[in-house]
Amino acid sequence: MGQFQTVFSNRAANAFRVRVRSDSKQMTAIDAKASMRPIRVIFEIILMSLTIIGAQPTRAQESSNIAKQAQNPIARLISVPFENDFNPQTGINKEDSYVLEMKPVVPFTLSKDWNLITRTIVPVIQVPDLGPGVNGTTGLGDVSLSLFLSPAKAGRIIWGVGPIVSFPTATEDILGTKKLSVGPTVVALRSQGHWLYGALVYNLFSVAGPSGRKDVNQMLMQPFVNYNLRHGWYLTSSPIITADWEKQRAERWVVPVGGGVGKIVHFEKLPVNIYTQFFRNAEYPDGTTNWSARFQMQFLFPKKG
């Protein structure tokens, strides 16, 4: 899902988009266009891969079940999603920005009654010039780790709850919060016929970091709805809604609306979940884009037996 963007960007600090803070230090001037190249190349590779993979045959007998597991943020299978968020017309020069996130999910069996699912989000962010003296750059954002305690035997509602920790790993001031932040996270979903739907929510609060940086009080909510079709195809919508409670109401929310399509394909015996979604932002801060696109390749490692 995942990072559900960071933006949330929120997503640099939240997992998913990059937020500009008024206390950001003036950075050394760089060539913004040159800094865009690494992620632009990755973005083009993903687009090419989507075309190639879409032409590969699926294994219909297992695709439906794998699709639902891929859509479940706390499924009992190892998965490694690579998610790319494209945000056009950002910053003072209306240039493109990108967030590439690696979001491995690894489940552990604690007992016959309980599982622990770990979800790590590692964002690589590229932004253009965001304001006077705030030059474009590319680098690592804040890495986050979520731990979900979930019942081993799923009922009608599948759920998980636990802590989330965001580490101040950003390589540049504007790519993260510079704060160690913690908070609660919860996910709940239901699978019913062709449908799988639910939501993931967390809120981060800063607990340590430079006093010169603003406190963190950020919420991320990712509702998701999937309708599974035949032969591994599915329709999906998983917008990432974020709120920065430290900002004024007019600058607080990012609320995307939209969706897309996905498919389960195979590289030899390895199932891969790919999807693309497009969103229009119903609400967003000044200086950010009013629409975005998301592309994901998720490598899946189902348990045998």
C-alpha cells in the first residue's frame, strides 16, 4: 500500500510527500535539473516495466487469492513494494517532484494466536526549488517502522494495532522533520466476495530532536477499496490523506480523490503485483500540486503450504 505518501510530503515525514517548513535552513545552491535525473530514470524504468509486465500471462488459478493478499497491509506473506509517486508542477518554478519508496513487509509468528507484522518505509525523495533560498535536492527521507500485532486466526474483520516510529534519517533539512517521532497505528479490513476494503491510520508525535525545528503532530489515513476481477486484474483506490496539526487549517490537509487498475503477473514463479493510480487533490496547501500519479511494483513471496 504503503506508505500507505508519505505522502504521506507528508510522506517524507509520514511515510508517503514533502512538506516545506518555515524553519528550514538555507541550502547550498545545486543544479536542480541534475538532481532530478536519478529518480526520473527510475520513474521511466517503472513505466517501461508496467508495459512489459502487463503483456505477461498470469496463473489464473492462484491470481485471485494472491491479489487479496497483496492488497492486505498485514497479510502473512513477505512482500517488497517499490512505490513511485509523481507530483507535477511543484515549487516556485512549477517543476516535477518524485518520491520512491521501498516498503518491505515481513510477518513473524509469535504464537498460535498472534502474529507480528513489520512494515518499513524507506523514501528516496527528489524535489525542485521550493522557495527563495530553498533549492531543489535529492536524498533519503525519514525512515519509518510500523509494528502490527494481529490475531493469527482472522475473523470477519482483519485487524492489526501497534506503534509506529519515524527516524530522523533525512539527508537534507527539507526532506524530513529532523525529529524522532512515535505514535499509534491501526489497520482494519474486510474481504467479502470480490471486494476487499479497509483503512490504515497513524499519528506521529515528536519526542526528540533539535529545538529549532517545529514539533511533529502529523496524521496519515489511507482508506483502500479493491474490486477483484478475473485473471488477476482488479480495480483499486487507495488515496493517502494527510493532516499536519501544527499548521493552520488552510495549510493542514492533503485530500486526494481517485483510483486506478492493477494486475497480478508472474516473473517465472515469482508473483508480482503492479498497479497505477491517478488522484486529484480536493484540498492541498499552496505551493503543492493539485494532482498526482502513483505506480507500484510489489514483489510477493507467499508461504508454501
